[in-house]
Amino acid sequence: MNELRRIRVLLEETKDELRTAGHPFAEHCKLGIMVEVPSVALMADHFAGEVDFFSLGTNDLTQYALAVDRGMSKVAWLYDPFHPAVLRLIKMVADSGQRTNTPVSICGEMAGDPLATTLLLGLGLDCLSLSPGLIPEVKEVIRAIHAEKAREIADECLTLDTGTEVREYLGDAVGKYIPFWRQRYH
């Protein structure tokens, strides 16, 4: 929190310098933070009062929540963005954003994973940052499943114990709405 407040001070100082020098600039610059570590996710309600938006970085959030370096071959198999602990952190940030009217977007591999799409929407995220090539399949999932059903699916995922259970449940649940889904994800 101290770093964020210091950045706000530096931003205002920079604006003053630009005004003094007579340089035009946008008076209101939106300031947001990346949520990539559990401590920020846990403090999201507090940060919401200080920022204009959150961007959830799922790759680092997963790595730090599970204390697993996905680049180390001996432990990389433990890296799992579908792990219930990671999902609960994502939900905390999404809920905080909704409570405080702070926009929350999500990026990282999970944002472009069609298997995660229903889950992320159900957790309350509606802004996904993904590679253009992944858009058609993610869009297909969004069109196939109603928001209320996505919430029900996400709620059930939060009760599960492992990432494997979450994946299996998602495959079955989403497969009911997209005919060829089971062939692709089972």
C-alpha cells in the first residue's frame, strides 16, 4: 500500500511539472494495479479505495499462491491455475471489485483458456485479456452458457478440493451446453 500511495504522489508531482512547463496532458490518468501476489488479493478491498482498476495476472498469482515455480521441471507439475486456492483468490478480487465498483480484468494463460471461461465469468469477471487467436473459442463458450448458469458452475468449483476435480467438473458441466466439448476436453 505504501508503494501505491508513493506512486500517487509521484504522479501528482509529474503533473505539476508538466503544467509548469506548459505541456498538455490528460489531467485524469487512471491508476491501476496488477494483482499477482496473494497479499494484494487478500487486501483487494483496501486497494480498491486507492486505484481505478485491478488487473489479475493469473500466471504469477498461481505461482505465488501455490509456491511453485512453473519453470522448474521438478515442481512444475504442481502449478495449477484451477487449484481451488487460486480460484478463491480470484473470487476475492472479483467480489471486491463488484462491491467497490472497481473494474477487474484478467490476463495470463487462464484468461485465454476456453475451459476456464465459464468459471471466470461465473466468478464475476467480464473483461478477459487474451491472444486474438483464442477469441473464437472463448467467444463460443460465452455465447453458449447463460451468466446465471456460469455462476452456479463457479460456485460448485469453489467447493471442490483439487484442480483436477475442477477441470473434470468443468468439462462435464460445459459439455452439456457445447456438444463437441467433451471430445475436446476429455
